[in-house]
Amino acid sequence: MIRRCSDAGLSEPEFADSSGFKTTIWRAKPPEQIKVQPEFLPRDLKSQVLNLLADGPLSRSELSKQLGHKKASGQLYNVVRDLLDDQMIEYTLPDKPRSPRQKYRLTDKGRTEFANLKSEDAV
């Protein structure tokens, strides 16, 4: 048993004899938690969306595909909503916000923010 624990990379088991035999086998230490990669943080997703929209209007599903996702995530939905609320992007069909042909484009404020983000990256 000691050899098997050692072979598995575990600490040596403990044996105790007190009113019955007891064996303690230590588990392996859990692997380090996976850290969230910076490219998945909301602020960076915001800049990625602004970057994509700088080339022209895109729908939410087009944004999602260009970001490498299979479908629009809740995080993308929240970022788009925040950008709309901050008036950095706008609907291409403002009278029909739920239209299947709805796309988003940068506003003047969004273009300014994009230029600022771009200049920060250059530094």
C-alpha cells in the first residue's frame, strides 16, 4: 500500500490501531485553479467588439462568430447592452431593436473610445 501511494505521487498513508484498525490515505493535492485569461475579461471583450465594429456594422451573431464563439454568449449580450447604454454603439434599425436583421455600428463616441483604446495599445 505504501509503494502504491508513492507510485501514485501521494503522501505515505497513516496507520492507527485504537479500538479498531484505521488507515488514512491522503488524496492528491487539487490542481491549481484555472485562471481567467485576460482576453475573456469584459473590458477586453468590449474593446474587441469596438474593434470589430470599426470595420462596419455587424449583428450579434456575426460578432460572436468573429470572436470565435459558436453562438452569442451571455457575456457578449451584456457587453453589447452596456455599449448601447453608454451610446458607444447604436442599432442600424433603431425603430426595430428586435429585428432579425438588426446590426450594430459605432457612434461618434464609440469611434473616439476605439481610437483611445488603440492609442493605449500602441504605448
